[in-house]
Amino acid sequence: MEYSLPALSFEFDALEPYLSSEAIALHYEKHHAGYVKNLNKALTDWGDAEKHRNLSEQIRLTQAIRFHGGGHINHSLFWENLAPPSMGGEPTGAFRQALEDRFGDRFQDQFIAKSVVVPGSGWSWLGYSKTDRSLHIATTLQHDLLVMNELVPLLCVDLWEHAYYINYKNDRHNFLQAIFSIMNWKVVQKRWEEAQ
Ligand code: MN3
């Protein structure tokens, strides 16, 4: 069964003025859709290679599956943890306490500081470790998944230039500040509760 582009929970213009309708439309309909298309092709080719017992071709295709599949998974998480301004709520209760225990009142500052220095293209994350049962800020390169760092993804931000160039040119820092005005904390908190 093929993978498909997930429906967005908001209209393209719903994140304005922080991200424009043009930026969301391009990101979703061109970039994310491209990853879905290329993932499906790579998986089909992988299946063909398996039928022919062509192991080297299968191994070669794992790179495309990792890249485009990671792009699809990460963007799907990203859209879910965005919400129109003032619609996403704030961290509450035990989750708020866990954030404060770990980061004091500095979560946003620390998250942005770690995100701006990621070289080239990647993602930044708030993740939950089942090993030490605490929250971690982490980053991954290209479209690598947070689970590769043994963390459960709670919140992610796309740091690829295509995520912010239309609205913020090359200013990743301004983009990251804006993201916190359209964060869907209800979704982030729900992921944390499910990860416990
Ligand atoms: Mn992207």
C-alpha cells in the first residue's frame, strides 16, 4: 500500500502572519509531496529488487528510503505540532512541570540556540527518553529520525532553508522565534503523555 500526503488540520493561510499561505502551500504540496512520491517509488523498486534477489540494489535503495521516508515521517509530525496563532495552547500540569524541571524557564531559548547552529539541513526536536524518563533537546541532520537517537519525538521543527526562506530569507533565528507563536502545545503534551 502506498504512502500518501496526510491532510493538514489547518488551511494554508491559517499560520499567517508567521508563515504565509504561499510558504505553507509550497512546503506541503511540493516538498512534502515530493518525499511521498519518491518514497513510494523507492519502495516499489526495492520490492522489485527483492523479487530478483538483487541484494546490492536493495542496499543501494535503502538510502532513498531513509531520506524520502524520513522526510515524509518528519514533515507529518511537524504539521501536527503547528496550530494557528493562539490556538495551540500552552504546556500545562505535569508536562509543564517536566519542562521546568529540565530547562527552568529557558526551554525556548535553549531550543532555538541548539537549532540555529545545525549545519545545512536538518531538524530540531524535543524528545522524551524512556531510559532516563526525561526531556531532551536534540537535532538530526538531513531527514534522519529522532528515534535514531533513542528518543520519542514530542515536537519538531524543520530547519531546512525551504521551511523559512520565503518569509524569513536566510534568518533561521527569526523563523524559530515565530514557530513558538504557532506551536500546538496540545499535540506536544499529548505525545508526552502517550510516551510515559
Ligand atoms: Mn521541509
